[in-house]
Amino acid sequence: MRKLLIAPLFGILCACGGGGSGGSNNSEPSRPNTNINQAPTITLAGESIALSKESITLTTQFRDPEQDTLTVGWKSSLAGVAFQQNSLAETVVSFPTVTEKQSVVITCEVSDGVNPAVTRNFNVTLYPETVGAQIQMLDEYQFKGGSDVSINVPFKTTSEIEEVSWMIEGLEPDYQEVINSLTSDHGDSTLKLQLPAVDEVLEFYLTITIKTKAGVHKQTARVKVSPADGPSLTVSLPQNLSVSSKGQLSIVPTISNSDEITSYQWLWEPNPQPTEPTANKKIYQFIAPNVEQDTDFTVTLNVTMKGDVKQSAKTQVKVKSIPAHNTLTLKSSHEIATVGQTVIITSNLEDTTNVKSVLWDIDNGFDKAMYTQEHNQLTIEIPPTDDIKKFHTVYYTVEYNSGVVHESQIPLIYLSKSAAENDIKLSDKYKEFSIYPQKEVTANYTLTSSVPLESVRVVSSWDTHTYDKLESTYSDNNLAITVLKNAPQLSGTRFFKVLTKAGAAEKEFTITAQAYDSLLRAYSGVDEVFIAGRSISVFGQLIHADNKNDYIGNWASDTLRFEFVNAQSAINEATMRDIFRPEMEKVKLILSSQDENNTETKSELAVEFVENLTLNGEVYNCKVRDRVLQQCTSDNGQINFLTPPEQLKQVVTRGSYVCLLGYDGKVQCEGFKDNPALEVPNLESVARLNAVDTETVCAQLTDASWQCWGGNATKIDDLIKQSGQVHQVLSVNDQTCLVSDGQIHCYQGEEKVFQSAGRFVSTLLMKEEKICYKTKRSYSTNCPLDQ
């Protein structure tokens, strides 16, 4: 049994060693069958994000070919760090209290008493207990070349702001200016730049740094500068690639694009085809076919950008034949890595009885001091780089005692720190979730990264809000956040930080939740605009987190001009004592209720009554004056309604139709004769109209039910039937969103792709051909299918 002497070393580490000095760091072949004593090797793994006063567990593996007695020591770059070696496989690291973010280097040193001591570093980012900075910066900005641009970033902190600065990586602008507007704990900073004229897409990175008395906070964004004369898309592939039969290879393209990429298509010619190809992803990964002789294949990548802009690139891949009984295959721990990560490449060579020597090598001048080699494993520490993306090839050569030499190779691709940080994306970071008293809730977010994430943590942004349970798990791009608050809480917005780390790359995201003081919530419905008249229907709901329904609502208004048929019914009719005039055109209707603990919940419905209205649709522009429809015109002429409503309530238009609703509940539609929306069915008791898409209209009846007609009526009816109480529907192309039980539910075809949580929805709207929504008491617009 191997002997292990544990010698914990405490104190400040003045100089940190490199990625390890064990093994062979040169290009000389290693010879498995030798009597030379070899140095031990160290493998460290564990959580690389920690909070103040926390402990983390590092898994350790010490390997020594001769089974020598090993002495192990631990050091830290931060004072006050304690180590406890529980076993050969586990060490507990305990951190002291910190008030600002720290980068801590943990060093393990191992000696076998024969060779020089071997060291291995492990980097931990240590945060204070709360991460107090909310920085409202986009992940990416897009501009045209030759323009003057301004980027404004608002922020808020939990401690006094001392300094705000910007760093630009990858561009030296001719002119730049920073304008800060600061108070003690919040403000904004504007960076003004003069961008150069470009012939193809230029990418660079911006980092804003906010220094406070309690720490330093940073956020990085990518900037794309495209040619001023239109969209730009360039694609290139690495050349002169080779792989052994049945070997694995990844091809990573270099793409510059001025807009979103909509599709990737990889083609392999001629046959035989590779196995397990990722033919529709950005990175083409495959297992090469088996060939009897060296064969050249052509690989083509077709890329399509939004706006149907297309570009292609080709490369040649040489597949080398090898004897089947001596096939060498390599496998990498990282498809793409980044600075500070450890990449381990392993071969399938196990039996070295007949092996004379093995040789590992990395091309393009890769520093040999950054890797250690064993006969079937290469451990690589990724160094810093000024390039956004670096390409290398790892070569593996085995010489047998018979004189036969076999080779294999695998790509080594890594990103700069900034590029890796920009590729860490929380695509639905603007999605809210709800926190209820004494109820455990779990919210799921999509977190993606082109490089493997070693650590993901979720912490509270403000120390004024604590939780009985705040946990997160990350797997297969899904980040699940679980929150429990048992004690009574005040309603309001809560902020959380998602902390991510991949090697030296670190990125923080802010997500929000709405905390409620009751499991019962009132929802008053979507806001509306009506032509001034006598009465409207309201469609409220009392929604309980545990689906209880024994509650009584109450409708009220901010004006005495309203009367309710039955104020305690959530679905109701509100009647005006007289017709509203312009000076009183906006009113609020309030639905309220109380739970078992007499905690009140209420929701406001904003209703706008107008005498004059202008609607600008895709085809028709309509004008209402003094509550009468004056005209609906298009480039092809004007619509004439033969018998318009005596008292007009609503005008809606999408595409080539216009529909009118009268206060008598009757509906009329006119427009282009081939539009199926003109075929209005027999309708009774219509409360309001909903223009769903360019060929479909839905009517909500006074009992809250729906009836739809037009081109997509069947599809919309099916979605409504499978939903809860529906309040509004909107559709564009193959995307449909509806407001159901206060939240927005969005579908791509028949698949649900988004569902909101937290604050209730006030309305759906179209913005630049995208479906968007607003929430109650919010002025911001969210477009979930565009994120």
C-alpha cells in the first residue's frame, strides 16, 4: 500500500507554480519500460466558486508509478484559509470572511523524496455573502462601421460607489469618451465611441468595472461592427485536417456575422459517411469512417443568417488508414476550452508490453511547459492568449518494439477569457419566478456555454433578504433554482446573482423574482381600449398557488361612475352611469380578495375609453372621431361598412381585414374578399374582439368563453381549450402566445417554448414583427421569443 505523509502548510503563497512539473514536458519520446524513477502526478477537482466563510471539498488523486512514500502540502494565496486532508481522495478547504470578491489560488505540493516536488494549482473565486451589484448591460451590441455610438449602462450597488471605468479589448478607437452620472449607490455610465469603417464584421469586447467600498464588480459584452452598406456574413474553416480511421475529430468554423445565425448545415463527400456527425450544429464533430487506404474527403459548411443571407466554406479532411488490430484513438475532455482550464487527452493504449516509446506533441508553437505526458494521457493547462480563438493539433505517436509506428491526432481549441465569458449565456435571464410564503418553488433557466462550466452558484443579491433554502443544480444546460422562505415576507421584487466560472472566465447574471405575502393572488385581466360607451365586461381571476378556490372577490373602481352587476364575482359586467368624456378617459378597476389570514391581494385593470382613435395596421389605417368610424383606407382603396354599429365599441385590424364590435354585441368584418376572417359566424353576447393574426379573429363572450374564425381558427381553438382561463391571443408566422391564468404561454407550432412566471401580464402587443408583452405596473416590454 502506498504511504502518504500529510503536511498541511498554512500561510501566504508568494509565488505560484505553473500547471505542474511532473511527467515529461518535452518532445522526447517517453519509454514505458524503464527503471528511471518518475515523479508523481496530481489531479485536483471540485467547486471553484465559494462564498465567504464557506468550505469546499476538493477531490484529489495522487499517482506515483513506483508507489513511493508521498509528502503532501497545501498553500493558499489568501491568509486564513484552512485545510483538512480527510483521505487520499478528499481535502476540505475552509475560507475566511471576505467583504469583496477575491481570486484565490490553492496550491497542492507533492514530493516522493526522489524527484523535485510537483505542484498543482486550483483557482477559486471567493465572493462575499451577498453580491451587491445590478449591472444592466446587454450580452451583445451591434453597430454599423463608421458610426458614432453610445452605450449606456445603468447600475445599482449595495455599497458606496468609488469609481467606474471601461476597458476595450480588440479595438483601438479613434475617439472615446466616458460620461458617468453617479450617486452613492446607483447611477449610469455612457461610453461614446467612434467606430472604424469595415469591409467585414469586426468583433471586440467591452468591460465595465464598478469599484465600490465593498468590492469590484465587472461585466463584459461583445460588440459587432458590420459594414455600413448592408448585412455581412463570412465563414472560414481550418485547412489541411487529418484523422485516423474511426478517430474522432471536431471542426470549428470561424464566423463573422452581423445578425443572428438561423441554421448550420454540414456536408461530407464522398461516401463512406462518418458516424455520429453533428450535421446541424456550429461545431462539426464526428467519428471518421474506416478506410483501407488514405482518402481525402471534402467537408462543406453552409451557414444561413437572419434575412436569408447565406455563405459557405469548404475544407479537406484526410482520413488515414491503420491496421484494425492496432487502432489508436484519442479522446479529449473538452471540445472547446478556455484560459485556466485543464484539458486531459487520453488514448486507448493500455498494454505497453510491446511498446518501445510514445511521443506527444502539440503544433503551432504551443508552450511545452504547459503540458505533462504519460504513455496514455496528456494533461494540458490552457495558457492566456490575446487571440479570440486558438487552434492547435495534438499528435500522438507510438513506436512498437517491432519497429512499426502508429499515429493519431486530435484538435486542441481554446478561447480567450473574454470570448469564453461572452459565450456564457443565460438566454431567459429576464424571466421572473414567484416566491410564496412557506412554499418551496423551483424555477428553471437555460444556461449555455461553448466551454464546460466548472462551477455555477446562485446567491441572494441583497443581505436584507435571507432564505431557509436557496439551492441550485446545473445539468444539460438547465439551471434549476430552488427557494424556500418560511417566515412572513413583504411583497416585492427579489434579486439573485447567478455566478458562473469556466477556467479563468467568470460571468455574473442577475435574475429577479416576485415575492408575495400570500398564496392567493388576484388577477384583473388584460388592459383594454374601448370606444366610450355604457358597459364593459371584466374577466378577473383569484389564483391560489395550491389551486384552492374558496375565495370571494370584490370589484371596485377609482371613480364613482362605475357600477358592477355583482361586485363579488370575478367575471363581471361594469356599467357606467354616463358616457365618459375625454377628460375622464382612463380609469382603474380593482379586483381584490383576502386569504385565510386576512392578507389582502389586489390587481388593477387599466381601461381606456376614447372618443377619437387612430389605428395603423399592416394594410388598413382606420380613424374614429366622436365615437364614429370615419374611414379605413389602404393603398387599394377604402372599406365601406354598409350598416356600421349604432354605438361603436371596438375596431381591430390585422393584415387585410378590419372588424367592428358594437355595444350591441354584434360583429362585422370587411377587407380583401379572399381573407377567411371575413366569414364571421353567428355570434351572441360578444364582450370584446381579439385580432389574432392576419387571417384569424377571436371573440371573447361575456361568460369568458371564446369563439374563433378564419384561417387558423382550429389551431387557436385547440390551444384555448387546453389552457386555463384565456384573456388574450396573438400569433405571427408559426408562433402563438396567449395570456392564460395571468401568465403568457408561447408556442412554436404545437410545442410550448416559453411560459412566464412572477408578475401578471397586462397586455400582449406586436413589436417589429415579434410578439411581446408587458406586466402589471411595468413600463418595460419583454419579447420572449426573440431572446
